[in-house]
Amino acid sequence: MAAKTKTNKTTVPIEKPKSKQDIVLGLLRRQDGASIADICEATGWQPHSARGFLSGALKRRLGIEVASEKNEAGERRYFVAAIIMSD
């Protein structure tokens, strides 16, 4: 049986890719929020899927309050406050 040799390899921690949920929350936390078009572009979702995510996953499942308003151009923008985790 051959002896095992140890090598000194430095490993770089691999970052976990951001989930689509993380991407959308990042968009919603921006100063100007995000439109459905912004969310669709960032995630590849269809508009009905983006709206369903806002109402289903965020509001109902995670309990995150999502606010919206229309701008001067008539485009609806969605916002969420920063989430603060407590111990």
C-alpha cells in the first residue's frame, strides 16, 4: 500500500450563489425599489411569477411587508424595509 502524502493546499471558500429570493430582496431594498420588470429581468421570471412571489413567498410565507406606489410614469414600484435579525 502506498503512503499518503500531505500537500499544503490553500482552499478558497466557495461562495454560495445568491438565490433568486436574495436577489429580489436586494432589489426591493434599493432606494428606488423595484418594478415587476426589474424583478423579471434579474430572475428570468414571467411577470405573473414575480407578482406571485411578492404576495406568496414574501408576504405570506416570510411575513415581510411589501409596500408599493406608482411613480409619475404610472409604473408601480415595490419596496421592503431592511430586515433586522435579532437573537
